Amino acid sequence: MMQLIQPDENHLLKLMGWFTNEKELKDWSGPHIRYPLHFSLFIEDIKINSVSSFMLVSAKAELLAFGQYYQRLNRCHLGRLVVNPQFRGQGVAAQLMQQLSQLGLAEFGLTECSLFVLEHNVSAIKAYEKYGFVVANYPEEIPLTNCLYMVKS
């Protein structure tokens, strides 16, 4: 049984360790995150205090994944989704998306979800498509090059 919990300082320190270089970090969080990582800047950069943020944990309290959601363009927008490298390829991403979507859609009273993903992040795109996301046109200019907008009804 996997469940979402509010991340504490220890969880967030472990999350920082899931990124081994600046490229991995920026692929995950976007260009505005500062590197090298420092805890207080990391917390500020990922907006932990202003965006709904959760760790997905196993029944054994293993940290499986992290994700956030907020309302964007009348959709529940999923952001900063990442699976612990030790648990990739085991269906964790689908559980993360399912639980975050369920919470966010209920909180905002919406029926669709969205997310951004970089074109070269093939494994993430496959996981999102498997869960039902499809590439869609974004109504504004996306400030990041090679970035796809995906939605799920």
C-alpha cells in the first residue's frame, strides 16, 4: 500500500540526493532551481511552502516518489514528479499520478490534469502516456524550449 504524506525536512534532504548532477535536477525542476543544491534554497526554489507537495511512501515507510500539484488553466497541474531511482520501473509513477490527481481534482473541483515534460525525457513521457496523458497545445508560449504540454481527462 502506497500513500501520500507531507514531506518533512529529512524526506526533502533524501529527495535532494536523488539528483546526481545539474542536468538531472534542471530536467526535473526547470531552469530556475539553483545548483549546487543547498537545503534552504532548494526548499525555496521548489516552492514547498506554497504548492501542495507530497512524498509517496511504501507500507515499509520507504520514500518512493515526490510530486506537487496546483491549479493552472482550469486543470490540476502536476509538477516536479520524480520517482526514487531505486524504485523506477515498478509502477510507482502511476501510483504517484493517480493519488496526486485524485487529491488535486477533488480540492479544485476540476475534471482534467496537465503537466509539462521535456521532449528528451522519454521514460517520463512513456509513463505519462501509459497513465493516459496526451500531448496537447498549450494556449500560451511555453518559456522553456523542447517542452511538451500533456493533459488527461
